[in-house]
Amino acid sequence: MAAVVLVGAQWGDEGKGKITDFLAEKADCVVRYQGGSNAGHTVEVKNEKFMLHLIPSGILNPDTLCIIGNGVVVDMQEVIEEIKGLQKRGIDTANLRISLRAPLVIPYHKKIDAVEDRSSRIGTTQRGIGPAYADKINRTGFRICDLLADRNFFKEQFKRQVENKNWILEELYGETGFNPQELLAQLMNQVEVLRPYLADTSYLVYRAIQEGHKVLFEGAQGTLLDIDHGTYPYVTSSSATAGGACTGVGIGPTSINRVLGVVKAYTTRVGEGPFPTELHDNVGILLRERGAEFGTTTGRTRRCGWLDAVILRYAARINGLTDLAITKLDVLDSLPTVKICVAYRYKGTLIYEFPESGSILKQCEPEYLELAGWQQDLSKITAYEKLPAQARAYVEKIEELTGIKQALIAVGPQRKQTIITRTVFD
Ligand code: IMP
């Protein structure tokens, strides 16, 4: 029996899609548990690139059951477009299941997100994520099952809610609102298209675990974007840490066997907020260009910097990491030296724990450990022992600084460019 949670250990974009895709070949079931279409996973198979926002990366494997859990906020139009896009490329989507309990992202959420981000300047993906989760917590949102239950009751509730949103959009922000009848008709059409995929997904996952299947919980975003543990307010609105898998799917913590933290070999961040190891020099440009650090969802340029072990230790603790998957090690290939931040200097004192407040983080100066680079192409190496000594020293330093062993190392975007040192699914 193996239930493995995969989480991003940094600010998202760690290369989780590739690792999920790699593990999905061995998994019987892949489950998304939080976030929404703000996530963007690029997976590459046979030189073809696939962009997925809501559907788990495991969909590329025809034998894998793919689940969008109740913790995900679902934009039904987006799911329909992804299904169509996959089918057009000959990928079977019959194994997709979507939770009936999942909250809906409705066009007014996206519009409010875009308008409010102008003043909050968080730099959201404008996919309606924050407003949809706010409605969920405020108990004013709608779930997929609401569209299928008592339709007359739903219509009344929906009309009232659209009027409230229109008031916010029109009176507060001077924008145009939505026609409740048109919106309702759109949602009803969408739910009919998705009907064959809808299910009590918590039960499906429970059964898969009970029957000894290999289940992979695919986290989106990353630890520092988590609503509780991230760099608030520059975070997303969901529980992007491992704990989110329990509530976002409807399983107990005792069901989880391992937690795999995905660590990019350097650090990136999209949007606003403090970033101690950010580089504004040629190395930063090299990382961005060699690493193709442009957002999958928004196309925005990602900020780039050295690896930060203070963040990784924090991620190891918050998520209870048992293994690391180190990605994009090949991006560092040409550098004569590589640096890892091992502590922060704050007001003259060294601190080793990740600070709770952005105003402290903003004033933290990184303390670096400098290691020799390997200046060698790693992209064709398939065994750990074949890595140059300097690359192994870099990886082993990460293990030492986090106290967590690595299980996988990615040296390129393709499935075969993955070095396995420990099996994740027994
Ligand atoms: P939201 O999730 O669209 O509300 O955006 C909130 C913050 O999370 C912004 O800084 C986004 O750039 C960031 N964010 C959301 N999703 C991702 C992701 O998949 N990768 C990296 N950053 C993300």
C-alpha cells in the first residue's frame, strides 16, 4: 500500500508536473487536492508539450484514475476545454473524476479577482481563485452538486448571489456586472457536459487506498504559497502544504505513507513579495533563460535566485517531508560556482528558521555557502554515480541541510531524463 503526497517545497513552479507525470506511470490513481486553474503544469512526452491547469498530470497515462478532489475550486469551462484539448491529441479522458463537492469558480470570481488585484497588487493569476475560496469560507459559494440537486432552490440562491456580485462590480468598482439568467444557463450546460465525470471522489480514493492501490496526491503551487504557512499575503488562497491533501480529498492523515517534496535546484517566484536570494545579475538572467522561467498560466517572467536551504528546512518541517525530488539540476550546468543560502542575517544576527512576517523577510540578507560548479552537461546522465562529483556534492549538501534524502533527480524536461535513487512507490 502506498499513498504519497507530492508538494512543492518553494514558491511553486518546482517542476511538480514532470515528477507527477513520471510517478503517474507507476501510480494507479493521481489526485489534485487544492488550488484551481491557477496551477500550470507542463509535461513533455515524445517531444510534445502538454499544458494542464486543472486535470492531474496523470491523465497522460491511460490506466491511471485521475481525480479532481473537493479541495480544488473548479472552473467548469476550463475543465471542458482541457478535456477537449487532450482528446484532440488522442488522449483518453475516460478515467477523469471530479468531486461533486468541489466549489465552483464562476465568471464573476475571475472579474472580481482581476479588479481587486489592481489595488492589492498580489499579482494573482486572475483565475478567480481567491474570490472563489472566499465564497467557500463565507458559505456563499456554490458547489458542483448544487447544480444537480433542487434546481428551483438553486436558481433563487444563484440569482441573489449574482445580484450581490453585480453590486460589488458596478457600485464599488464601476465595472459591468453579469446577467444571472445567462450565467445560470452557461453553468447548467457545462455541468451536463461534465456529468459523466462527476463522483463522490473521497469514496473512490478511500477505496483505492483500502484495496492497496498506489495513490499519488498532486499538490499545486508550493509551501510558501500556502494560505497558512506561506509568505502571507503574497500567497494563494488554498492549503498547498501536505496537510491540504487530507481535507482537500476527504481522507485521514493515517492514510498517507510518504511526502515527497519537489525542490528546484535554484529558487523562483512569480508575482510580488520578498525573496532573499533573488538575483538581479547575469546569473539570474541565465537561470531564467536556461530554465525557461516563464509562467505556464500567465506567461509572466519568473524571478530567479540561488537555492535557499532556510526555505527547504521550513518546507521539510511543515510538510513532514520523507523524500526530495530535485528538479532542473541541469540548468546550473554552465556555472563555475553555485551558492546555497544556509541562514539569513537579520539586524546583525544569523537566523535559521523561516520568519513569519514579510517585513522581517524583506530585511533578511542571505548567508551563502559556495560550492564548485560542474560545468558539464548533465542532460544525458541516467545514474546517480555517473553525475560529476561536484553535482553530487551539491545534491548531498541539500540532503545534509534539510535532513531529507533525495529519491529523484531531474536533469531535463523529458520523462527519461530522471535519475532514480530510491523507489517512491514500493
Ligand atoms: P492566485 O493563486 O491566482 O490567487 O495568486 C496568488 C499568488 O500565487 C500570486 O503571487 C501567483 O503568482 C501565485 N501563484 C498561484 N499559482 C501559482 C503557481 O502554480 N505557480 C507559481 N505561483 C503561483
